Amino acid sequence: MVSIALEKEQSAVLAEKIDEVLDQLITIDGNPFSVPTSTPIELVDNEPLETPHEQFRTGAMTLDWDPTTAQIVLEAYSLADVQADDIDEPLTENSTDESEMMLVRMPVGTARAFAKRTREVVGAGRPACPLCGYPMDADGHECTLPEV
């Protein structure tokens, strides 16, 4: 098992984008792929999450569709690698060390299940403060708005 760390916002956007890609595939005329509109029941995962040691903290991610394998392709790059690269230059094959990139290929049903579970995990977290955006604790919150 390999684990990488993502921020709550990264996780939420990732789930949203996976669903967007799958929803777009459904609308293509003559689409040869059977893309589920929701999570197939056999792929629903409600097991407790394990918390293994993270390999790296994620910076940039790419999300793509591979029609040759009918899979969603996710590449997650280490935050350290992304910060070390020139921000104006796009990521290339040589811009990060392979040990600091994780490649995941997901069939369409698994991708739907992953997006659903990710939204559930994000939704179960602490709510964000509407003023400062930082997580609010159940026992109170000291808002850290900058002084104007």
C-alpha cells in the first residue's frame, strides 16, 4: 500500500474533476465505453480508512482519460518537487524524480467509487470558517482574519 497526503481542498477538487471527466464521457455520441452514472454497488467502500505513513505530500496533480485502457489516469507529484521547479515551466517527464510521483490508473467504476468515497471523507471533516476559511473546531474557533 502506498499513501500520499492531499489537502482537503485538493481532495474535493480531485473528486469533482473525476466525476466531470466521467460525465463528459457519457455525453459523447457513439461512446464505446460503459460509464456508470453512479457508484456501482459492488464497489461501494465503507471500511475504515487506514492511516499508513505518507510517501510524500502532494503538490501538482494531472488527471487524464486513457481511451486505450478505458481508465482514468491520475499523476500526483511531490509538493517538494513542484516547489523546486520554476513555476512558469510546465511539468515534464524530466521535471520530477520518479520516486516522488505516483501514477494511478482506475477503471471507470472504480473512479466513480473513489470520487464518492473522497467526497464522503472530505464532508466528514471539520467545516471551514466562512470568514477566514480555516477549519473550525467543535469547542470554538479563533478567526484569523487579517486586520484591515
